[in-house]
Amino acid sequence: MTRIEFNKKFLDVNNSLEMFAFSLTADKKYAKDLMQDSFKAALKNRHSFIIGNNFKCWTFTIMKNLFLQKYKMMNNNPQGQYKHSFFPNDTYLSAFDLGWTYSANALVQHLEHLNDECRIIFKMHLEGYKYKEIADKLNIKKESVKSSVFFTRKALMDQLSD
């Protein structure tokens, strides 16, 4: 795929990516940064895109992984904040698809109240592991991982709706 063809495909999914970036960051400025970084990463790795695959899915995965990398780096920082990140000053995270944002610390506290299996699976999912990777590591079925992530999201939404 030529660079021009790639750019055209990227422009076709630009609006969807922009909405996805905003849903992850909940801030227009940080969403623009995430968009720019995602475009750079996709362009740099365009040779790995397999023609015939879903381009939109491929770009969304790149964006999600970049976002999760920034989140992981933020959590590994001893000061609790990652400088030059996609997160506002209070370090918000909305990657849970809850429809609103919460502080990362509040979400971690709610996660600690879940049973061990659900918490481990959900944390691995948030760290960017694929369903199959989680299933292989924990020696369970992929479908069990999917349902656990679904029900954990639901439980978090219920807990956080208060």
C-alpha cells in the first residue's frame, strides 16, 4: 500500500478515530495528541497492515494500545502522574466505556472489591492483553475471559453509578 493510499484510508476513518480518542481521554486537547500519535504510529507501521483486513479496527487497536501504554507509564511513575500524557491534571481514565470519567484511583479502589478472578482478568485486559492471551496465561476458555470482562464492566458501572 502506498503512502497516499494509506493516508486516504486514514482520512476515511478520521472522524471515528477522533470520537474514540475523545472517549478515551475526555479532553479535546489530549484527544488531538492521541490522534497525532496514533497517526504517526500507524504510518510508521503501515507495512504491517495486511491488505484485506479491517483498516478501521487496525487503527483503533493502535490508538487503544497507545492510550494503555500512557496509562501504564502513568501508574509506574512514583509521583502518580505522567508528564506529557493524554490525561488531564487529575489523571482521568474513561477506557472502561462507562460513559463518563472517573479518577483512576477511584476505579482502582472499586476494582479491589471484586473477586480475585474477575479483578485479575480485568486488570490484564486493561493492560492491553488480548482475550486469548489472558485465557492462555490463566488456563481458562477465551469465552470465560470475554464474559468476565463484560460482567466486571457491568459491576463497575453499577458501583460507580452511586
